[in-house]
Amino acid sequence: MTWPSVLLALLISLIWGGNLVSIKLSLTAVPPMWSAFWRMLLGTLTLAVWARSQGTDLRPAAGEWRPLLGLGVLFAVQIGLLNRAMQLTSPGYGEAILNSYAIFTNLFGHFLAHEDRLTGGRIAGLLLSLAGVTVLAYGRPSQALAPDPLTGNLLLLASAVLLGLRQIYTRWLVQRIDPVRTIVWQLGSSVPMFLTVALAAEPMLLAPLTWMPVAALAYQGFLVAGFCFVAWAVLLKKHSSGSVSMYAFLVPVCGIGLSALLFGERITPRLVMGGALVLAGVAIVTMRRR
């Protein structure tokens, strides 16, 4: 990869690493489903403008509505669990647990999609990551950041399972539907779902709205859901997916570092050990797959 591409990949990792930190910040004033609604609305508008500038037809063809709606439902449930979890646990633990989704992507790929067959080495990597997730699930961050860490960590684990399933389903969809249209409808179809649940179950605000929650929502919508997707697509046009995806290992490291910097989250031996086991296992699986 060229130096501009490397710098862009590092920037994307840093922005993605700040995603759960920004969610935690927005939840100080905006409830979980309202936070997801505003994020997906901003992200959908950003991606739709970019897609139209590239000449992509965003109208689903005949036969595409049902699978795209299914993707939207899966996405909405996964993000809903993630946002609720971030009310209960810390961003550092959230980053480490959520990035275990690669375990479940591989398991679903083997049993449901009949691809990426599990070998002895890959099974060892998956078991290593599962051990790390177990260590993390019983971690106890500070009470100020994590009022109910066990429940929050388990919800994060459920979100990671659904994220792994979504990777397999999306891979199947983009072989039949334009990838850009798929991602735009993934976000766009979730917007009315989040709005419906938010109107039915949540107040619009938990506290007076200040600039920080607004900035956090803008960060999630424009940068995470918008810029990162476009930039990642640009990188994939120039470089192989293997060389680009290596930088995804920096995401949890950046997230934990940002949580320590902005929230003063203590990087405990349990967090380091659990996160290291997850990353080591994912690295083994990735190398075996390549």
C-alpha cells in the first residue's frame, strides 16, 4: 500500500475506534433508540448523496425488497443491542467484546454458508478468542462508566453474534444486489424502525442537550456511518481486501485508548488479557484464512 493509503487506513481505524466512545457520549443526553435513529438518518443521507454522485441507482429492483428489508431488521436489532449495552458498560470493554464478531462470522460461514471451512488452526484461534470474551464478560469497569457491566457485556456479546451473522448475510446479498445500494438500504430501512421504537418506548432526551452529545451524534452519522464507508470503498478499489483489513486490528486498540483518554477508564490487567486473547485468536483465524 502507498503511504497516502496507509494514512487513510489508519485514520479510518482511529475513527471507527472512537465509535463506541461517541455512543457513550451521546447517551448522556439522548436515549439509545433515539441515538440510533439520528445516527442512521445522518449516515443514510451522507451515503445516499455519495452514491448518487457515483451514479448508483438506489431503487431496489424486483425481488430485492424482501432481502434488503431482512438486512435492515438484522442491522436494527444488532445496533439496538449495542446502544443499550453502552448504557450499562464501558467503551473499553465494549470495543474488545464487539470485535469478537469475527469468531461468529467464521462459525456462521462454516455452518450456514458452507464456506471458510474450519481447520484445526482456525478452531484453535476461535477457542482462544472465546476464552478472551469469557474473561471480558465478567470484567467490572468503574461504576461511573458501567452501572451494570455483566448485563451490558452480555448484550454486547449478543450484538457481536448478530454482527457476525450480518457479515455472512451481507456477503450473500452483495453477490446479487449492488453493494452500495445494499449498504444504503441497510441504514435507510433501519431509520423508521428506530423511530417507531423510540417514539413508543423512550423520552426524546435524558438530560439537557449540550454541544457534546450533538457532536457525538454527528461523529457517528457523518464520520463513522458516512466517511468511513466511502473511504473504505476507495481503499478497496486500489488494494486487496487482505491488505486493507489488516488495519481493522487497530480499531479496538484505538477505542480502548480513546476511552482511557476521554473517560479516564482504567486499563486493567483483565481488560488487557481478555482483549489480547480476542485479537490473537482473530489474527490466527485471519492468517489461516488468507
